[in-house]
Amino acid sequence: MAQVKQVIILAAAEAELLEGVAYYNQQSEGLGFEFAAEVQRTIERIIRYPLAWNPLSKRTRRCRTNRFPYGVIYQIRIEELLIVSIMHMKREPDSWRNRLSRPQEGNLD
């Protein structure tokens, strides 16, 4: 497997991250920033061990965050890591699939 040289985050995944940060900062000052740091650590784990988590589909995998009820949905490409979703594990668990079938993003699944 080639080493990951680039991380691409879909706009929808970035929006989910920002929503999570805002939500947790409303719950407790600074908690949102701890959430963002945990997501970053999760992405770093994925970069180090991209095949360590069970597949959700042919090309898509999920790695759960350690402290928060979120998962990072991703695909491994040639030298790229595509972050499809940063999703709450209790909300619409299959919503990421719609992102992969949009014409502008191609069928990546």
C-alpha cells in the first residue's frame, strides 16, 4: 500500500466537524476544541494504519473516535485519504453513502 501523501476532506465532512465543535463548545467551554483534536488524532491513526478498520463497503471504512460518539468515514486512494464523513454514530448512519453517488464527486464506492 502506498503511503498517504494527501488528505482530502469533503465539504460535507468539514461541515459536520464544525457543527460538532460548535455543539460541544455550547455544552462546555473548550470541549469543542477537544473534539476537534480527537478527530485529528483519529485521522492520524487512519494515516498510520489505513487498513486497520473493517470495511463498510468495497472501498469505504470507518474509524471511531476514542472519546466522542463519532466515526470518521474514509476511502483510501492512491497516495490519498478521502474523508467522506465525520459522523455522529447515532444519527443517520448510512447518510455518507449519498455523498459518494453525487455526479460532481463521481461514484467512489
